[in-house]
Amino acid sequence: MLKLLHRLKANTLHNILGFDLILTGYTLVTADNFFFYPPYPPQILYVLNSDWIGYFGIVIGLCMMLWSEKDSYKVGRRINSISVNTFLVVSAITFFGFLASIEAMHFLFANGGPLMLTNLIADIAMLWLAFYVAKNSNTRY
């Protein structure tokens, strides 16, 4: 148990990012019409409200949390490699950047209200945290 707590403390920021990715992904999967702008063409709304965007966040969040437990999970090659860390952090930055841009568009142009503003602020904060993790993580071979 102490070893688990030590590993959680060693990668706290990765765990925070992973947990938020899972929660944000779950929100996007369960909310069928979370995004409502632009109304035309309907294919854009279909892609924005697709569950696959939420699943992407959930999978990346789970993988990031598993990566933070790097001593106990090994699949084939070592899962705690630097390239896996780089891929997960870049994927988190992509996910939060995509969501922040869509939510900013909703807030500015479609009267998204306080829900979109709160989500926008939260996603920008997580984007900054992901950039901080990318800057301070071991990403050199």
C-alpha cells in the first residue's frame, strides 16, 4: 500500500490529468447534444457530438493513469517508456485544445451561457497543466 501511495505521489500531475480526461470523456459520452453550434451543416454537429471524442478522452485518461503506475503494469515492452509518456501528454493537449476551441466558439458566437464558460475555463486550466507536464516531464531519450 505504501508503494502505491509513493507512486501516486511521484506522478500526481499525470494522475490529475488522467482523472480529468476520464471525467470529461464520460461527460461527452453521456451528453448526447452537448455541442449545438454550428447548426449547419448537420455533419459537423454529428462529429462534435460523437461518442468517439469522449471515448478518446477516457482511453487516454486510463492509459495515463496506468502509465503513472509504471512499476506494476508492463505490457510487452515497458509501458513507462518516454515515447508513451510523450504520446499521452500530446494526446491530452490535443484533446483539451480541441474542446477549448469548440467551447470558446460556443461561448462567443452561440450564447453558450455559463455552462460553456465554466467548461472553457476548466479546459484551459487543464491545457495549461498538460503543457506544464510536457515541459517538466522526462521526454528525452
